[in-house]
Amino acid sequence: MTRILKGLLLPVLVLLVWELSARSGALKAESLSFPTAILLAAAAVVADGSLFKAALETFTGAVGGLAVGASAGILIGVAFGLSRRLSQLMRVTTESLRPIPSVALIPLALLIHGYGFQMESSVVAFSCFWPLLIITEGAVRGIEPRLIEVARVLNFNLVQRVTKIVLPAALPRIFVGLRLAAAVSLVVAVTVEITANPIGLGYALIVAQESMRPDKVFAFIGWIGLIGWSLNASLLRVQLKWFGRMGNWAEHTS
Amino acid sequence: MKLKNGPLMWLASLGILCLFVALWQGVSHLDLVSAVFFPAPTRSFESLWDQMRGTDFWFAFQQTLTRMAMGFVSASLVGIVLGALIGLSPRVRVYIEPSLELIRPLPASAMIPVFVLLFGLNDRMIVTAIAFSSLWPVLLNTVHGFKTVEPRLIEVARILRLSRLQTVWKIALPNAMPDIFAGLRLALTVSLILAVVTEMLAGVAGLGQNITLAARSFRSADLYAGIIVLGAVGYLTNILLERAENHLLRWRGH
Amino acid sequence: MTQPSASPILSVQNLDFTVGDLNILRDISLSVQEKEFVCIVGASGCGKTTLLRMMGGLLTPTAGCALYRGQTITGPQPELAVVFQDYGRALLPWRTVAGNVELALEARRIPKNERADIIQDMLSRVGLAERADAYPMQLSGGMQQRLQIARCMAQAPQVLLMDEPFGALDAMTRQTLQDEVARLCSEAGVTVVFITHDLEEAIYLGDRVISMDKHPGRLSETLDIELERPRNQLTTREDARFLAYRHRLFNLLPPGH
């Protein structure tokens, strides 16, 4: 109990100091607002539905991109994991494309798709592709070789091998990758919206900033943080529920 | 033909990339894709070459890199020192760690509107935003590195009657180095992303501004050239950091 | 075997250690004379490691005291060197073999120009002179343990406290290291307190073997080992007296330890 109280001390102190210095005029409230105003704004954006609308837009952009990017990443990751030759041949290509910051693709996506969900999903897809490619390739490589031998003894063809052995064996780690990619998709979607796309939570932030409403800015930041945190927490629960007892069940432990 | 892993494989891999580029070149030559959205690679390389021969490009390059460097270096120094102080003291950690965990899920770019409100759309805002966002990965990873010092080694330090400073310098710091570098790598990625995003928002000279303007005026060859440059910046800065890491952490992965 | 000196170099008096409701050590009293090689044998979980850590100053007793040269032990010190069982965790992975030994010399504030010779000497004594530039990760378990011993010897210790140092090693390496430790310690003239659950190891190495009960940890019997030194893995272990000691201890310790 005291541990929790001690942990809360700093944030409470910060909030108090913030509130008091803003009210006393010591702090520029026009730029930074203060906690009570922010809380009110946070409630207001829920009440008027703007939070829900913006969040839905961001989710749509994020999920669309995640689905495409993650599936591509997993597919190619499996291929690379199964064929070291393929992975090595493609090495220069992947290492040239990977360092491109996803935000650098925003103007390109804008050029091709114009404003809207497609543009956002494309950039998100690019960002989600890489972590899943790397993690999946690693997971497939790390599969207990004994299991692969079992597949060969049972005379499985490629599709059977992948669906019955490779994918299930690599699944725990792939799931961790998905969790990571989900967080990335949210962050990238918001970033795209802040930079260029007039939809979603990121855009709501920009609108609030341009209308000089720091209380709304912080309110949205708080909501974005909360949404990100609960997304990760729920995915973590799912992960523990599905994979917890079995551990990384098919990883080769030597 | 059996290709072993080594220079031959690397060459073959490079060949595959050239193949893709040649394919693209052929496809655009035959007008199978829109020249606006997917310009021929030769045009992009020409644009790159032309830009690099002029001074505007280098000015923009220097601007972006300076901002990145200023933000990244200051964030790293502060992050490592603070991270060490927090990580080494269990008493301090009880008060501070929960607050750190609250900040963790926030997307770095979401704080940009706050900085715009505070500083306006200028260099100061950019460097502050870069520094602020790069701070967290370094800080969080450094705290982790210092708090997970092998307890057996702490006992050895106690037996040898090493002073507090000696213990930190000879045992805690080397132990924390891998974590610190992991944080630095993340921070580097974040600082590049933030540099590009803030430049796009602030409309100041830089590599981010270059591609935004190129997209707006449909100069797609210049756009692709700019993307290549940003990819190269990401790649080279990462290699530099990796070199430093490999040198300082020689003892690993032997 | 050992010349009784005026006062013991290390002693514990009525040592008690309780955590919550659990009484781990009860009323332990023990004296160790200088240059003695004392072995403490007991089943796993009887509290031998706890006792050793108290002698090393890493743990404070809830009652009673531990004394080094007559002074209460208030904390760890280089004179009471501890050789840990989990040797991998007690070595600095970022320093070479030589660097690890050097750590002890840095602690003793030996000037830089004098260190190289001492390091070379220590490494030769444990047979690691050729691996001076290797990193701990590149060494086998036995070599890593030797490195830890070398580092401990570089502390110029008065007492060597060894916590089941060979427990994690294979039988052959264990035998080699037993002989090495016996030789090293008699050459250096250090006092040794050696903890093990291996009866034969205790008899083979010790001048005195003390057995320990568990729940709570209590010292039960002391056996003075009247076997000549240097000991030999074959002949000593076949000696009738060795077997007699073994019988004695076997009956003292609970089955299946």
C-alpha cells in the first residue's frame, strides 16, 4: 500500500504545482493550461462524441495498415525463416528498404492516394511490416529442429508443414510481434494524422493546437496514452491466456 | 551452384536488388505505370545527383542533421545520467518509476502540438521536440540497465570494499551498457522521425521540407530522391552507432 | 595437523538466524584456527550457505556474533574472500580473464605497474596463464571457477570461504580442482572454510569435517581428519581411515541428502 502511495506522490505533486502556478499566473496558462481545465476538456470530448469519432478514424487507419503489413510480414518472414538461401539473397534489398523512416513515405502516400484512410493505412502497413518480418523469421528459425524432422517423416508437403507445424510452433513469438506491431500501428497512425492527414486523433490534436486550446491538446494526449496503454494491456492478457501456460512451447532450448 | 554465405552471396543479393530496380526501370519505360507516381529509377537518381551538386540540398541536409544531433546528444546525456541515478537507487525508484511507466505508452509525436504552443513553428520547437522524445527510450532503458545489475557482482564489490563510485564505474556501468545502447538505438530512430515530422509541420528548411514540397508540386523524381536520402541518413547513423556499440561491447557474442 | 594458536582466526558464537517464523540457524558456535582447512557438510537446505555468508559479512545474524581475529564482523572485506557456487555470475563478463583478476588488485590499490606480474603469477597458479586474454564466456565451467579462485587469491585473503565451489562441475573436473585448491591454499597459507554436500570431498580436503543438521541448522559432529598431506585421489580415498570417516559421516547425515 505505501508503495502505491509513494509512487503516486510525484505525479500528484506535479499536478498540484502545475495547477497552482497556472492559477497564480506564474505559468503561461494560454500555452500549457492546467489539470482541472484539462480534465474538463477530457470529459467534454467524450460527451460531445468527438473523442469517439476521432478514435474510430484512427483505429480504422491503424487496423487497416496493421492487417496488411503484418500479414505480409508474417508470410515473408515464414518464407525467409524456412529458406536461409532466400533470406540471404534478399538481404541487400531488405536492408536498403528497412532504414527508410515510415514518415518519409507520408508525402509519397499523399501523392498517390490523397488525404484519407488509404494513405494512412499504407504508411502504417510499411511500419508494421518490418518488425513482423524480423520476428517471424527469427521465430521460424528457432523452431525445435526435431519438429521439422517429424514433419518430414510424416511426409508433409510444404503447405501442411507450414500450417500444421511451422506456424503453430512460431505462434507465441509471432503474437508478441503482433502486440508490438499493434502499438506501432497506433503511434504511426497518430503521427501521420499530426503531419498530414485531416482525420483521427492526431488531427484532433492539431485542430486543438491551432485553435489555441492547450486544455484540449493535453486532453487528447491523455486519451491517446490511455488508449495505447489499454490496447497493449488487453493484448497482453490475451497473450498470457493463450500462451501463458505453454511458454514458448516449440522453441529450441539448447 | 552452391552459394556460401560470404562476399559471393552478398554480391548475388546486390544483384537481386539491381534486378528489381531494372524491372522497375523497364516497367516505367514501357509506360505500364504512372510516371507521376512511380518515376523511372534513372530519373530519381538523376534528381539525386543534380541536387547533390547544388548547395540547397546540402544546406537542408545540414539543417536536419544538426537538429537531429542536438536533440539526440542532449537527450542521451541527460537520459544516461538521470537513468543511472534513478536506476542505482531503489529508494528513488519507488517514487519515480510509476511516473515513468505512465509516460511510456505516449507516442512521441503526440507531444509536438504542445511544443508548437510553447515555442511556435521554429527551430527551437524542433530541437526541443526531438530532445524530449529521444529522452524517454534512453532514460527507461538506462534505468533498467542500472537496476538489473547482477547481485552477485554487487556482493563481490562489497567484499572488495570498492567505493560507491568504483562500484558504479567498474561494475554497474559496464553491466548497463547493453541496455543503454538499446535505448540509444531507439532514440536515434525516434530523433530521425521527429526531425522529419517537425520539419514538415514547421515548414523550415530541411530534408523533411524537401520531400513535402516535392510531393506538393508533383516532382516525384525529387520526392523519391529525398526518400532515398532519408533512408541513407537512417542507415548511416545506425551503422555509426552499431560500430560504437560493437567496439565498446566487444566482450559480447564471442 | 594444525598447530593450535592462541586465538582462532575466525569464529562464530551462538549464532542464530531467523527470518519471520523460520529459524534457519540455531545456536551455532565454531572456531577456525589459522591455516586450518575446515569442511562443513550437510544436506541441501540446512543453512550452510547462510552460515558461510555470515562468516563473510554478507549477512547479519539475528543473535550471536561472528568474529574475525577477535573483532566482530560488521561487513564484507577482502580478507574474507568468498568463492561463490554460481561462478558465472561472480565474474565480470566484460573483462578478460586477466582483467577479472586485476579487479582485486585495483581494490587493493596496487599500483598499475606492479599488477602485471601478480596477475601472471595468479593465473599460472590456477593454470589459466594461456587464456589471459579470453573472456569468461569463452571458458568452460571449470576454468571459470578457477578464474574466480584466482581473483579471490589476488585479494591476498586471510580466509577463503568456499560455497560448494565444485557443485556445478563434472566429476573429473571436480577432482582436478580439489587437488588444485588443496595445493594453492597450503602454498598461500590461507585458512579455508569449505562447504559441500559431498561427504567424500569434505573428508578428502579437510583437516576437520563438521556435519550440520537441518531444520533448524545446527552443527552436530566434528571429525578430526588424521590423514597425511598431500592427499591423493586414489590412495587417500582407499585408505581404511578414509572409509571409516566416511561411514561415520554417512550415518550422521540423513538419507537421500
